[in-house]
Amino acid sequence: MSNENSLVIHLLDKEYRVACPEGEQDNLLAAARYLDTQLREVRDANVIGLERIAIMTALNMSHELLNARKNAGQDSESEARVQALLGRLEDEIQAFEDARRKL
């Protein structure tokens, strides 16, 4: 692996060299810090064994991701409802103005 396209990250006091696309170093480091924090929280809750810590952390993060996606979907649905209501309101205003012109 080329040093130019790799980055060293630290997880639970261990060092890992991982591939990293150009321009994504800051994002990868932020992700590694977040993962390290999550791993430490699980470990500090008296979970024993690296594999179990990793699995429990992955499960927790998957749960967070699914909740975030669900909430984002609800936001999209709300936005669509608001847009539909605005469209109906504009139609009603236009119909009112058309009726008023006929008078």
C-alpha cells in the first residue's frame, strides 16, 4: 500500500494503516475518532473481548444509522406534505382570484 494513499489511525490504543482516497483524510480521521470513542464506551461498560466489543459497537452504530435514516425519511415525507399543501393553497388562491375577476 502506498504511503501517499494511506493513513494511520488509532483504535483502542492500536495502530492501523488504512487506504484513504486523496482529500478524504480529515473525514477518515474524524470517523476513526468517533469509532474509537464508541469502542471505548462499550469496553468501559465491562464488555470483555475485542471481538465482542467490536460486534456490540457495530450493532450500536448500525442502530444509530438506521434511526438517522428513518428520521431523514420522515423529514422528507414532511417536506413533501408541506409542498403538496403549498401547491393546493396556490391553486385555491388562483381559483379565488379567477372568480374575483369574473365579478
